[in-house]
Amino acid sequence: MFENDIDLSKEERECLRMWFRQAIAQVEVEEATAAIIRDRAFFEGNESHRATAVPRRRSARTRTGTHGNGVLV
């Protein structure tokens, strides 16, 4: 045991365990609610910043270019 360890009874440990479970569940609910609100704002077009926009994919740049793709026989 460490110096700062406290001996807790079985009931106290169970109470703390339930409290932490409830706190974690509350945080998960808040995160899910924020994600739903954020997604809804994105789909409705109410979002004010452009950070969530999907970037356009750039074409591949090779030495041969695209004209050489169908030449191989």
C-alpha cells in the first residue's frame, strides 16, 4: 500500500464505483448530444465555419500522365 491509500469499506467502494459509472454515462450523453447538434447543423446548412467541409481530392500526378494508361498491350 501507498501512503495516500485509504482503506474503504465494501459499501464505500461500491458507492464510488456507481458514482463514476453515472458520471461517465453523463459525459457520454453530453458528447452524443453535442455530436447530434453539430451533425444536424451541418446537414441543415447552419454551420458557420468551413472546417468541416470535405476537401476535394487532387488527381494523381505521374510522369507519364493519363494518356499512357491504356497504351499497354
